[in-house]
Amino acid sequence: MSKATVSRRGDTQKIARDQWNAFLAEFTRENRGAHARLDVIGADVGYQVETDDRPFDGVAADIKDRERIVWISFGSTPTDHLTHGVHDATAIWVLQPTGDAGPVLEIEAEDGTRTVLELSKPEAYALPPGTSPVAQA
């Protein structure tokens, strides 16, 4: 995964703020368990990889009481859990899956920092159909 930003590409969609919660809930349902990479890019932080190849658990927006925080969670067990918050979010962009690449979210903060969540395609992490060991007896 090597995209540094998605908001400058013509094939992205900006999510209206009043649709953040519904969109992010659906995005979570469709992609929970995907292999995820999270990059943060900004003047104060440079370019940082927050996590790489960690299971995506979900994303949600806290927009009550004038808050604008987007929370991104990773990990499939309590010991593997990581949560990243984007405070003062101003925009959410999505790039739908294309070719070999899964979906990408970019969250822009008021200070210009961009947080980029890249996910694998569902078939890249889907469990193969299995046979029960009992059935083989």
C-alpha cells in the first residue's frame, strides 16, 4: 500500500458531514477484519506510519456538542487493540476499491493534517471455506 493521499485524485468522493455517522457505520460493516495501514501526514508530524498490517476493527465520528473527532480502531484482541483519534476533522474522503487495492479513507483535520486509512480488499482477508474435522472422521 503506497498511497500518500486520496483527496487529490479525481475518483474520490467527499462525504457530507451530516452523513459521516451513517457512512462510517456502513464502511465498518463492510470492511471489519481487513488488513489496515494508517498514515498521518502533516506539517507538524511529517509522514508517520501509525500502524501497518493490523486488523481493522472500525471507524466512527463523534460530532455531538460541536465535536468533530473521528475514531479509528484496530486489533482483533484486547492485547492487539489500538485506537487513533483525528480531532477537529473537517472532511472525510473515500476512494472505493479498484484493481488490487481496497478502499481508502482520508480524514482531513483543521490544521491540515491528513490521516489516511488504507484497507486490503475483502477477498485478501476472507477465511477460506473449511471442512469440519469431525466430518472427516
